[in-house]
Amino acid sequence: MARTASSFAQQLRASLRQRDFLAGLLFLFLGAVTTLEGAGLHQGSAERMGPGYLPLRIGLLLAAIGLVIAIKGARGERAGVERFAGLPILAATAALTVFGFAIEDLGLIPASALLVLAARAISWRGRAVELTALVVVLAAIVVVVFRYGLGVPVPLWPTWGA
Amino acid sequence: MSMDLWNNLALGLSVVGTWSNLAYCFAGVLLGTVVGVLPGVGPVVTIALLLPMTFGLPAVTAIIMLAGIYYGAQYGGSTTAILMKLPGEPSSVVTAIDGHAMAQRGEAGIALGIAAIGSFIAGTIAAALMALFSPTLAHFALEFGPADNFALMAFGLVGAVVLARGEPLKAIAMVLVGLAFGLVGTDVASNEERMTFGLSSLADGISFVVASMGLVGVSEIIANLEKPEGERTFQRRIGRIWPDRAALRAAWKPILRGTGIGSLFGVLPGAGASLASFTSYSVEKKIARDPSRFGNGAIEGVAGPESANNAAAQTNFVPLLTLGLPSGATTALLLGALTIQGIVPGPQIMEQKPDLFWGVIVSMWIGNVMLVILNLPLVGVWARMMQIPYRWLYPAILLFCAIGVYTVSNTTADVFLTAGFGLLGYVFIKLECDPAPLLLGFILGPLMEENFRRALIITQGDFHVFVSRPISVTLLAAATVLLITLLLPAIRRGREIAFQE
């Protein structure tokens, strides 16, 4: 009994490195969320589809296909999944997040500078001069293209107090 | 009939011929090429990045500029494929093979020149074919009812699954994920919110700019960043650009064959530029006297696929404008842009907005002229741009993503959502799930739901409407057959081999 449990755990650990197994799990999860959301809404009938009619069915189908992919992936001798690169993920998401928080309160120029600095936080290669130049040039391009070229109504500098 | 054609072309010319439209066409081609040339920025990302710039323009001008961006990005992608062996998208994979081999032999200029000339010839012929045949197709499409539209889109989605890289089952799942994302927001019929998880920022649905920038733009940056820099093989020497007589003699037949293949494949819903260039490459290889030259810098291997690629890129607009059916990720983005402009593509577009339709056709040809004028003398500049280190580029791309997304909706929530989609897109890359079917499902999903609903309201819930109308039943049957054959193991193996080539 204990042995089957441990071999199951082993099998599971091996499967977790299988690319298609993980893909299947992801689809299963997305399908399950869609199904749950759809089930909570008015269904209606095929002739008069309610808002939940399609979500429920698409979700169920997606979950079912996800399950099939996961089972096939766990069984088959398919390629394993590569390592996820932590730093690049962090840099890209942090850069966008910082920009999102800064754009309305701090204005376009500081937000752009913060985005560039956050994005470059993982690759400091090159001198400080290079980084400064990059910030200045990109901020200038953005101001010229979006503020003056396209006329986007966004403040350039912090607006508090104003 | 032919009088009509000339009148229509004259109308198109009068639309494009204004200084401002010509300027935007040129700006589109230039920007598309400049951004498309940058390493690690494929055509899909280029278009997604530049889309927000067109939203403030009048509809006709916007679509003319978008078309320019589209060709520019395609050509820029071929340039990186030839000089750096970095195909930005599947359609330039085959160009990279022989084009880069030519570049290593010191004939980069000739490869680029032939690509430009081939693209120009293909673009000219394809534009003429479009002008001749799209009225007929649109006339035919006028007969389409909601049931037929639904069937057509279903067929298009199956086509996207067929063309997706990797496991077909995963591609089907990706279409469904796209459909699910497309459902997010307020249901048109009941006015009820669905799948918004109580977030007010999702009440209007997920903007396709957010989804596409995140899924293809941000995710590619993350994936590129994990590769060590400096491993790229770059060819400094360009050499002469204008091909000599021998090169032209070797290339003109492949160019014409590629144009034919591309024009045909571009019109088919679901098919697209990549399938056209793959087919052209294998045709050229098959009829070559010495197939072993392919892979080692055969000029036919550049001339054929590049012409096919460009012809298909253009005839793609036929199903896009007359049926509202995108054939790949790039045209799906264009469809989204049209929708934002308030233009509903469909067979009625030629009658309701003839200036738009014929303007686009004429602008295609003018865009191609500009592409040649721009590219032949500027190849050296493009080559230098390719040497820009990625550590300068990716902050710039992220910045343009962020501002682009923000300017479309003026909400910061969309910027955060883009980061989320970037993360998801990266997971999809790691799990080898092609994002193209997802984008297609995302854009077509709401349209399919509406047509499905309308079809059943007209017939008061009679499902026979889908099998009693000849167009609908044919398309649905074709889609079903395609789907079944795709899932059968024997045919799947053949497809895998074809994709490896």
C-alpha cells in the first residue's frame, strides 16, 4: 500500500516535468474556471442562448480536451519542459506594473524612465552612461511620438499639487 | 464589367492619391520595415506595437497605413531571416534557409534584391487578381446568411488548427481558450456580465490589443531574454544588390510560380502566407534539376517563397474584407483594428464603403512600389539596425507595448492585464502551444456567437438551418472532415514531416 503510494508520487513527480502533461493541466484549469463561471449564469436554451450557455459548454469541452492531453502527456515519452526563466519574467512584468502605477500620477516621462530601469534591472551590463542615454532617448521618442505626434492626452510630469 | 473595374480602380486611386494618404502609406511601410527589421520583433509583434498609432486616423487612412505596416513588417522579417537566419514568423522560415546560405557566400545583397523584386512582382499581380475577382466573391458572399457565416468561421478555426505548429489537440484547446477569453465581458443579448470575476475593468471585455501585445509581444521578450546574447550569426558584407542577368534568369520562373501559389493560398480561409511559402519552396525543390543545391544558397529557394509569401499576404485581404475572416494571427490583428475603426468587414463592404475597399487595393500596389524604392537603397541601414543590442531593444519594445495599451483604453488596468497575458504567453511558449489559434478564436468567438444566435432566432430554434443551406452544410462538412483527418494518426505523421521540411 505504502509502496504504491510512493511510486504514485514518483510517477507524479516525473509527470510534472512532462511538457504535455503540464499543458493539459493548464487547459483543464482554464476549462474548469470557465465551466464554473458559466454554470452560475442563466443557461437558456439553444434557441435562446442565455449568457451562460456558451461558457459552460466551451469550458466543459476545454476541460475534457485538457484531461486527454494531460493523460497522453503523462503516459507518453514526450519531451520534458524547459526551465522557466525567473529573472526575465520578473523584469518584464515588473516593468509593465511600474509603468501602470506611475503613468497617471507621475506622468509620461517618469513612468517611461521607471519602466526602462525596471526592465534593465536584470541586465546591468554596460555602463551607467549607456543606461542614462537609453532612458533619455526612449523618453524623448515616446514624448514626441505619443504626446505630440498622436496627441495622447497624458501629462508629461507629476500632477500632484496642480 | 471591365468598365466597372476601371472606374473602381480610378476611385481607389483618387482615395489613395491624396497627399496625406500617400504620406501615411509611406509612413506605414517605413515604420513596418524599421520595426520588422529589429531582431526578435516578428511581423505580429510589429503590427501589435504599431496598431495604436493608427487609431486616431480616419478609417480609410488607418487601413491604408495598416496595410503598409503589414507589408513593411513582412519584408523586414525577410531581411532579418536572410541576414541573421532569424525568421520572425513561420512564413520566413524557408527564406532563412537558402537566403542565409547565400548571405554566407557573400551574396546577401542579391538575396535581398531578389526578395524585394519578387515581392514587388507578386504584389502587383496579386493586387490585379484581387481587383478582378473580389467583386465576384463578394457577390457570392452576399448570399451568406448568419448560419453560413457561422459555418465559415468554424471552418476558419479548423484551418487555424491545421496550420498551427505542434500537436493538433493542443491547437484545438488553444482555440477554445481563445473562445473563452472572447466571452469575457458583458453579454450583448442579456446585458449580464460574464467571466469578469467581479472586476469592473473586465466589464467591456478583454481588449484584443491587450491580448495580442501580451501573448505575442511581452512573452517573446521574456523568451528572448533567457537566450544568451551574442550567439547570432550576422553577415556584415551585403555585396551588390541588383541581381545580375544570370540571377534574374534563374529567379523569374520561381517568382511567377510563387505568385500563383501565394495568390491561391492567400484566398483560402485558414490558409496563409506560411503555407504558401512552404509549398512554393517544396515545389521549387521538386522541379529543380539539382535539388541538392537547396539549403546551400539556391536563389530559387528565396525567389519562390518570398513571392508566394507576399502574394498570399495580399490576397489574405480578400477573405478578410469580403468575408470578415482572418487567416492568421496578423490578419486577425487587422480585423481587430478594423472593428475598432467601426468597420464591419463583409460582402456589403464593397457597396457601402467602395472608397475603403478600392482604396486599400490600390494602396497595396502603391505600398509595394514604396517598399522597393525604400528597401533597395536602404538595405545597408537595415543591416546596421540589426546590430542594435537586444538590451537596448527590449526596454523600448516593453515601453511601446505599455504606452500603446494605455492609449487605446486610457486605463491602467489594461497595462496590468498585458503583463498577465505576457506571463501566460510565456507559459504557452514553454509548453509549445502556438498562440495563433488562440488569437483567432478570441477574435472570431463573439462573431460566431452572434451569428449562431441570429441563425436560430430567424428559424425560431430550428437547427436544420445549419444543414439545409447549401453553403453552410458544405463548409461544416468540410470542417468536420478536416478535423477528423487531422486527428487520425497516419495523416498526422505526414503533416509532421511536412512541417519539419
